[in-house]
Amino acid sequence: MSRQRPAGILAECCVAPRIPIKSVAIRQLSIQGVPSRLWLNRFLLHRILDMRTAFKEWAVVVDALERGEQILIFRKGGIHEGKGGFKPEHSQFLFFPTRFHQQRESVLPEAQERFDRISPLFHDQQLSIHSWAEVADAIQIRDLQMAKRLGNQHIWREEVIGQRFEWGREQSIHCLLLRVHKLPRGVVIPMLPEYGGCKSWIELAEPIETEGSSAVIPDGEFSRRLDEIRSILKN
């Protein structure tokens, strides 16, 4: 009998070694800390002006990221991502908000209210993209209790984190710490068949220009929150 995949999230930490990302720039940022070298940060943010790589994430989570309520995401891996599961292989990406799975029941009550507000805005034939992110750090968590210690840093219910952590052959979860940016204006794209499926990464048919974007959280506040999460994962 096949195991049923639990509805909705991610998780991993002991803490395992940070996951290598293709971009050398991001490895530098992971070591030095993004805001501690603001000149480097700002330089990197404008290196990719036209993006096609997008990350599929629940609409209510993307909303929380865009509002600055959280700076992390968890990911275990989609069904269509093969035996290796999810890989944090992109250092910058657009957010592709989805309504897949049982989102409302899997988040905290205050986030459920936000879900009820944004859900009617979605259409089957098109999608609006409003933001993108830069990976400040990528960590694999191999201790469930460590993942639970991040409970005040996101909107998911604790039991959902536990389900994602335990699903599959390896008990762990990926945690990405993100600097989120709002596009100067939302971009409406058609929903294409190739965007479907339970997978994290997709390539858009047309690139989206990111020039003129603004960070959701100011430099100093982002630095403080980044240090807070890293401290939790070290202790």
C-alpha cells in the first residue's frame, strides 16, 4: 500500500550542513550574512533583471512573505521531484502562488482569515505574480524538535510541519531564509498546462522584469530577523 502524502509543507534540521547552491554569490552571503555586506547585497539583487524561474508556494504563504510576516519557507519535495526530493538549486526566483492542497486547514487561524480574503482573487485561466526572493541561507533540518522551535517564525500549524518532516524515506526538511522583494507592479500571466503538477520549480514561458523592485523588510530589520533564526538553529 502506498503512503499517502500529508497535505501541505516541509521540514529538516539537526542542523545538517548548509545545502550548496549553484550560485557562488549566495554561498558568500550565507557565510557573511546578507545585510552585513549591504553593498554586495544590492549589487546581487540587480544582477538578474529578467527572471523566468519561479517557485510554487501556497498563496497564503506567499501573502505572508509579501507582508513581511515571515522570512522563511519549508520544503520537503513534490511528488514529481523524483527520489532525490526537493533541491534548493536557484538563488533567486519569482513566487508562483498556488491554491493546491488543503491550505486553509494547515495554517494558523489569523492566516486562515487572510486565505479567505485572497482566495476569491484567483482565477483558473490566469495568475498574478507580485514578488520574488533571494536566498540568504539554505539549511537542512534533521531534528523535528529543532524545526518546531521555529514555530513563531511562520504561519503553518505545528502538526503540518511534523507531517512533512516525517513523510518520505528521510526524516528531514529544507528551510530557506529569504529576502523578499515586491515587483513595481503585478504581472498577469496565463496558466499553462506545463505549470501544473506537484513540483517546486517551474520555468515561465516569458521572463518577468524585476527592475524597480523594493525589499519588503528594511535592511536592519531583515538582518535582525535573519540572525534570530540562525541563532535558534545553532542552539
